[in-house]
Amino acid sequence: MSTTSPPVNSTRPPDAPEASSLPTHGHTAATTLVLAAFGAVYLLWGSTYLAMRVGIETIPPLMLAGLRHVTVGVLCYPLLRWKTGVRPTATHWKTAAVTGVLLLFVGNGGVCWSEQIVPSGITALLVSMVSLWLVIVDWLRPGGHRPVPKILLGLFLGFGGVALLVGPAHLGGSERVDLRGVAVLVVACFAWACGSLYSKHGGMPGSPLLGVAMQGLVGGTVLLFAGLLSGEFHQFHLAAVSGRSWVALAYLVVFGSGIGFTSYLYILKKSTAARVATYALVNPVVALLLGWLFAGETISLRTVAATIVILTAVVLVITAPHHPKEHVQEPVPAPGEV
């Protein structure tokens, strides 16, 4: 600490503490809030896979996903329109329609449907490969970027991990994952990657939350219409819905889409993209543990080996160096989480 006297014209009272000794309550509070937001994204989003599995016990999957996103849209859209003062244009609605279909109908709807035949923990593990699909889609699009060797290695390992999950029966003392569910999840993740890149280059409102509400209105409506066409409404009986499923739906709306996504947007502003991207590594582990603890899902040697391979691939991709002219992409939520 300097021992020189303050200048004569200093406005600091003689008995006031120096700047270095002032309390740091504001900084501590901000750090605590960031840590709480990370915890919410890690735990809440990791738990949404179990919530979906519980929900589809008595609510058909497309209906569950549709009710979830329509509810978010109906509750949030008028509130955000009033609070932000933003009036969405035709371009905004076009982008919301395209991304709503790709992200929520194909992406989230596909994840929800697949949980009928794929354990929730395995679903979360496969969905973590969205980061790999983002690289592939960005590579294949016009003017896209060729991946560096480290990313190519990550892609190879990632799809090797999927092959391990659907490989020979009885490998590692467990049955392989249902190939139909894996195929649906691959399509869901591919659609999610396409929708994420389209939303980045398309036109969305300045308020991210307003954009989410618009996507919820469109995507949720399409999900419910698809449920109607597929016969889910004919098989649905309101009286047969269990209390567990209603709680799961409410949990997905409030904690998954509401608190979880708000926390995600907050840490995007307050932290680095590399740190935020770590949620893609934590969520599958959380989902696997919750599925084992509360849904009786088995964590076999095959599952452990595939988890190590796939998460190693994700690490390689999110830590790889970027092209000098390329902006570092912000990590995007996965289709099972928003």
C-alpha cells in the first residue's frame, strides 16, 4: 500500500477507508449469482430428461412437449411484448416459425418421443453430441468452415461412442440401445443444429426471451397438431393423467424452460463461452445418475465406456482452436433442455 499522503484537493474524508479496503459485497454477490446460475443450468437441465420420462408415463410425448412450449409462449409472449416494447416483424415471425419447427417440433419433440424406448440418461448422453452436429452443419453450409484436425478427431470419437451404444448385443453385460430411438435422436440433434445456425443468421427480435416465447408459440402449436394427426389425442384421457406427470409438466415449464433458460442467458453474458459449454458435459452425467437413482435405469459397463468416449469427443470440440476470422460460437442449449 502506498504511504504517500492524499492530494490536498482530495474529497475523501480523513476517516474514510481507502478503496482497497472497501467491502466487496457487490462483487461477492455477483459471483454468487453466477455460480447459482451455473448450478441451475447444470442440475435443472440435467434433470429435464428424467422429468420428460416421468411426464410421458401418462401424457403422450408430442402432447407433453407441445403443452410445455405453448404454455411458455402464452405466458411469456404478452408479458415480454409489454416489457420490451418490441413489435415483432414478419421477418422475426418467419425465423421464429422455422426455428420453432426445427428446434422444438423436430428437436425437442424427437427427444421426448425417443424416451419411450431409450433410457433418459442415455438420451441425454446422445443429445450432448449436438456440439458435434453444429460443427458438421456449419462445415457443410455454403461458406462454412472446415474443422481443424482436433475437431475431426472429436467427430470420429463421438460417432464411435454412438456405435458402441448400438453395437453388438450383450456387449459389456448389457443390451444395446434401441436403434429406432437412436435414429430419432440423431435426426433431432441434426435439426437442432440446423435451427440453431439458422436463428443465428436469420432475423430474431433484440430480446432473446421474446424470441424464445415466439418459438414456443409456433413450435408448441405444431407439436400439438402433430399429436392430433398421430392419434395421441384419441388415446389421451385427462382423468388417467397421474399426479407425477402433471408435476413433471409443471417442472419442465417452470424449471426447465423458465429458470433454466433464464440462467443460461445470464451466464452467457457473465462468463466465457468455453465455461458455459461445460454444461454439455455435466448434463448427461446428472441425467445418468438421476435415471439410475429414481427410474431404475441401469448404468452398465457399455454405458460407462460410451460416456467416456462421447464426452471426450465433446471436450475436443468445445476446446478446439477456431479459425482466426471466425467468431467463437456461443454454446447453444440441447434439444432436451429448453
